[in-house]
Amino acid sequence: MIFNQDEIYVIAEIGVNHNGSVELAKELILKAKESGADAVKFQTFKAEEVLSDQADMAAYQKTNTGKDSSQLEMVKKLELSFEDTKTLRDFSENNGITFISTPFDNDSLDFLSADLDVPFLKVSSADISNLPFLYKIALTGKPVVLSTGTASLGDIEKALSVFTYVIEYGKTELPTVEKLRLSYAKQANRQALKNKIVILHCVTQYPATLEGSNLLAISTIQNAFGLNVGYSDHTLNEYTAIAAVALGATVFEKHITLDKKMDGPDHAASMEISDFTRYVSTLREIKLGLGDGIKFMQEQEKDNFSLVRRSLVARKDIKQGEIFTEQNVVAKRAGKVQLLPEQLWELLGTAATKNYKVNELIEK
């Protein structure tokens, strides 16, 4: 497995909230580490390889930046060089937090996987349908965290089929849609994904609304694909994430910022550090509270067991040889468990072998 399903793994999504500044990025890395996050995530791209100059800004980007330029113009200002990215990777490692990034183009993918040798790759929701790019990602052999914003189950299955194809054939021949389908149909290939893929439920909106979070999709994804599932959380608080833990999510991604009022497309939909610190600790506490789902007496209950469970006692004084009846025997809390209430039925009609005082525990 990429991650331990018994633990919560939190990725602090810095994304482009560094505003193009390495020093701001370093400050965010340190804050993420202090907050208890397991990893920091950036975005690695060459803007002109990803965006056409005809791509308009999203509505939330226009709102958050107060500008109406092309996406390309906006994103070019947020592009980090490979040298800067390596500097941030080294800075993260030196400060004890895992560095990862989302590649958005082939050169960035090669740089992250080969030059930086990141432990796993994050795939943006925007590329879940970009099967040729997913094929190149699969060929790296790196584990993958796959976001699924705007995707249907069919979209997710197509994306996963690329990875099953590479598992089966490697790079010996280029895939076709039919070959991908046949590869995914093989149970052994799907089983091999368990060590390769984590799927993140995601709603591609910034911020996402509570009522539109569709958290039950976490269970749907788990049941459909049998893989470890997480949650890329774009809401403004921790409520949906808490529910996601209860539904089985173990990997979480959350945008962070030093100040929601900073200039940039994502700051307004991100979580400030004090709230993020609480977010991380809350998710881990909730996970601890879930337990393993097996119903049995907990260790902390043992001292109270004898205090709350009832035992059969004498309802009134009983003489030796007297017949036990419902009139002289009753179940009460007696500070000790001896004869269980259910044993009353086998006791009725038998004779007492000793004298009992009122409230004295009955012996078999």
C-alpha cells in the first residue's frame, strides 16, 4: 500500500499559493510541518504546455483575483522553475516533511519522477480523462494519488485501465481503447492496483459547498474499485472531512494559505494555518474513535462491567430448602456479576441450598 489504511495521511496543498515566491513557499512548508501534515504538495508545470491563450479564467478565479485575463496570463506568474522546485524539495526533506507535486506536462512529469524521484505522483482531476498523459504517468512506475473532480465511475474506470494495461504489458506496445478495456477486465490486473493507486473523491469548485459535497460517493468509489480512498477537500471548514473519515477516507488533501485575503486564485478557498492545525488533529482523533468496527467490551469499560450488569439476588430473606420463585428472586445491580438474569429460568422451581438475606447474591 502507498499509505497505511489504519492512519490518516494529510497532504497540505500549497499548490500555487506561493504566488511565485520561493520564500513564501518555504514559509508555507514550515507551517505545514508545524501543523502536523505528512506532506506538502505543489504544482509543477510549464504554463504554455498546459494552457492555450484562448482559455478563459474560471469564475472563481475572476472573483478571487478581481481580474479578467486569460488563464495562461494568470498561471505564468505562478510558475516555479525546475530549479526552484528542487530547492523546495530539498527544503522540505531537510525539515522532515514529504515533498510531492502534481505534474501537468511531460517535461514536468519527467523532472518529478526521474530527477526528483518523488515518492508518489498526484494526478489532477483535470487530467483524469487525459489517457495518453496517464499512460506516461503509469510508465514511471510511481504510486499515484488520483483526484476525481467532475468524474463519473466510468471516467475513473477508464483512468484505472491505463494503469492495469501498463501492469500487464509495460511499454512493449501502445494501448488502444479496446486493449485498455480488456486489461481492466482481468481480476489479477485490478488486484495489482491496490499497491499503486489511491482515489480521492473531489468536487472541482473553490470553495465547494457543504450541500454539494456528495460524500456518499466515497463509499461508492470504495465499493466499485476496492481501492484505498481519500478526499480532496475544497470546502471552507472541517465538517465534510470529519464525515469523510467516518465513511472510510484515509488520505486527505487541503489547500493552505498564510492569509485568505492574499492576492491569488486559490487563497480565498484555502484554510489558514491555525484552522489547518485543528483540521489535522481533528481528523486523526476521529479516526482513532472509529476503532475496528468489531463490537465487544472495550478495555475502558471493564471497571464498570460489574457495576452496571445485573445479577440474581434474593428479593427477600430465603430459607434453605425454600423453592426459588419470581416472588423471592430478582435481578439487580449488586457490584458483582454471579448468576446472570437469563439464568432465572433454570433457577425457578429448584430449592435453595442455603439461607439468603435480602439482596444477597444467589449462588448456583
